Amino acid sequence: MPTTLCKNCDHPVDGNFCSNCGQPAKVHRIDAQYFLHDIPHSILHFDKGFPYTFSQLITRPSKALQEYLDGKRANFFRPLAYVVLMSAISSLLINQIRTLIKQIHFKRTGEVVAEHSSFFSHYQSVFIFLMIPIVSLCTWLVFKKTRFNFWENVLVNTYLAAQLNVLLVLIHLFSLLKFLITDSTDYSLILFMTGFMTYYALTFSGLMYKEISGVKLGLKLALMCFLLASLYATSMSFAGILNLKLGK
């Protein structure tokens, strides 16, 4: 009888769980059922692995996501729990930065900064979260002829959306620095889009290079970036995020 190997650590498995790392012996492909299980699990449990997941998605996103899709999941923070936690941390940090800018502006001028009316201008992390299904549909259509199904695209884009919160925090820190120097804090769509497209292009190129090669991959990545940039710019305009000023 052939020995079953754990997909996470390659240790021989005898039973329902790996005796070496604890991962279930049966790891199924990402599909709708996976997400139906993940939603209540994400709300009720915060698994171990947040620092590991964060660092992996920063330093080697393509390889980390490929490992997760291939079944090496024991060390990862679950996707929905991860994006919710990252969104909460990002929103907290961004609100603190904006509050600091308002306080400095009031001390300098005696004027109170007017609040922006759009909900999504205050909670951009929520906007990014709500965009996950649409972005996933876009990436699935662009790379439809590869082995990645729609729900695997949702999985990938859930993790990537979580990491976009890091970019939001960095942009607001840059805005704070700019405010201290120039007394202006215009929200930079160019900075966000540049970081967004670069991160996505590098990640998907790493995921797809074995599926598509050469010029064809480059063209598909260019199409993906064009569609995502257009989609985000249009949606951000309707959501009232464009031309946002954080301070003066």
C-alpha cells in the first residue's frame, strides 16, 4: 500500500492528521465549499501564523501563494481572517495619522479641517475588501485558460487585498511627512496605483510563468494591469476617494 505524504511537510501520514505538523491528511482544492467553511472559521478562530503570513506575502508572495494552493497551509493565517485583521489594523493606523495631521494643522493655523463626506474616503480598507470579488473575476478571465479556477483566484486576491493595506498605511505616512514639510497632503492616486500594479504584476507573473511563457505572459499581465487600473480608478471615483485631501 503506497504511503500518503503530508502536502505541507512531506512527512508520511497515518491517520487523519500529520503527526509532524498537524495539517489534515486530506487537503482539497480551493472551491466554493472551501470559502463556505472559511467564513465561520475565520470569525470564530484566529489561527496561528499571522507574522509568517505577513512576511511571506511581503518577501515572496508568488511562492507563498503557490505553496498554499498546493496544500502547504498549516503555517498560514486563514485568508478571510487575515484580510479582516489587516483591514482593521490599517484603518486604526490611518485614522491615527489623520488625527495627528488635523491636530498639527489646528496648532499651525487655528482652523479645523473639514471632514470628507464619503464613507470610503475614511475606510479605504473596506473599499479594497469589497473589490475582491470583482478583481478576482477580472484576473480569472485574463488567465482563464490556466489551471487556476475562479475560487483559487478569489483566494489569491484575498491575500493580495490584505497586503494593499500596507500600501495604504505607507501612503498616509508619506502624506504626513509631506504635510510637515509643505502643509499639503493630497492623496496620491499615482502612488497607490503604481504600488498596486507593481505588486500584482510581480505576484501573478510568478504564479503564471509555468502556465504561460514569454511575450504572451507579458501581454496578459499588461491587460490585467490595464483592466484593474481602470476598474479601480472608476470605482474610486464613484466612491469619492479620488482627489481626497487628508489635511488642509
